[in-house]
Amino acid sequence: MHPIAIIIPFVMLAQDPAAPKQEESPALAILKAADEATAKVISVRYQGHFEGTGAQAGRQPVAHGTVTKGWASESDETMRIIGSGWFFVPSGAQGARTTPYKAMFDGRIIRRLDPEKKVVYEGSDASVLGPVFRLDMFEYGHDTPFRDELSGTVQIHEGRTLVGGIVCDVVYVEYGIEGAMPARWYFGAEDHLPRKVERLAPVDGRAGALVLTLTNLEVNFEVTEKDFELTVPEGYTKASSRSGGPTPTAEPRPIGRQS
């Protein structure tokens, strides 16, 4: 057959208006809506709870508290963050213990107060944030918060469920990246904002997950620099902390790769 006889049918097929269009999957549509809605958030406040479940229970500290994030100044390169609450360490040199905390990042310095020991930790390493780092849903404050989920190899809509009384769409994601943990995301069915994520992390073949849950979510309220101030009370001593390393200004990694 002459080459032109092969080309013409394909051209006609491509231009055929009757050719069916491939529909976007429900999971991708939900992720796109979440990406757009989350990127528009300029401030956020919530009650956060982080814990390990299944095989991860007892292997991870439990953190709970109020977190506020927001753009407080035109010069801010990343959202500021402040939080307070408690965290529970299931084991360690001092045994199981529950400790209160207050911590903040104002775009320059990271500071955390330990009210029990009357110690203040300061530095540029994100670990200084301690529990607040675990309670921080990094996608809030990112230009393309769910880019990695949208480009993953698997996206499945698993239905709907309640998170803190809010109806949420559940989307399972595999990232197709070496070392990236699969994740199960929960997005508000009406506002499309993320309220929970389960990072699937099995241990020796046993199912387990690292779970961050947000409740009492508020967004897009006015914040100022004063909202992120954390004054060191009298009588506190300054503890040494590491400097360098990753800071909250770094671009968030896909949730499956958070450790």
C-alpha cells in the first residue's frame, strides 16, 4: 500500500468529532480540585494529631496540638508556623512520657519551648520544631501542593468517609518513586481541602501507617507577624541545637517520602 494510503485514515480518525473522549478518572478530578483549592490558602489553623497505627503503633511518638500557618509579610518566602500542645514518647532512656511544647518558625529562626524543663531550643534544623514538624501538613503553603500525587502511577477513589464530622473523599495514591510510601488522602467533599493522610509504612510484612489528622480546620483569615511571636519567659535556659540541614523553607517532598 502507498504510504499516503496509510496516513490519511489516521488523520481522519484524529479529526473525527464522533471519536469518544477518554474521561478523567474520579480520583484525578478530586486531586486536581484539591491542588487548586489548597494552593489558594493564605492562612490555615487546625487541631492536628499524629500517630502510628498498626505495626507502627508504639514505634512512633504521638503528637497533638493547635497549628497556625500563614503568610504574615510580603517578604515571606514560606508560610510562618506556630503551634502548641503535647507529645507522647512511648519509650526511651527516660521511659514513656508526655511532654507539653510550644514552637514556631518565623521565616528566619526556629524556636521551641519546653515548659517542664524551662528550656528553649533554637536553630535552623527543622527537627527543632519537634512535634509541630510532625503536625505540619506541608501541602498548605505550596504552589503546587498535589503535583506529585497527580503524576503518580496509581490514583484510586475509594469512596467517602467522615473526618472530624466532615464528609471527605478518600484517594489512594502510589507515587512510582523509589522509596516513596503509598498514601491515602482524605479531602473535604465540598471545599476539597486535605484533612487527613495515611502514609502506608508496613513493618516486617505487617500493615502499618503514619497518620496525620486535621480537625477544626479554618482557612484564609488575616494574620500578622505578631501571631507568630514566641517570647521566651524569664528563667528559661537556652539549649544547644544543631544548625544547617533541612529547614521548613525547603520545598516539601511528596507525602510518601516523608520519614
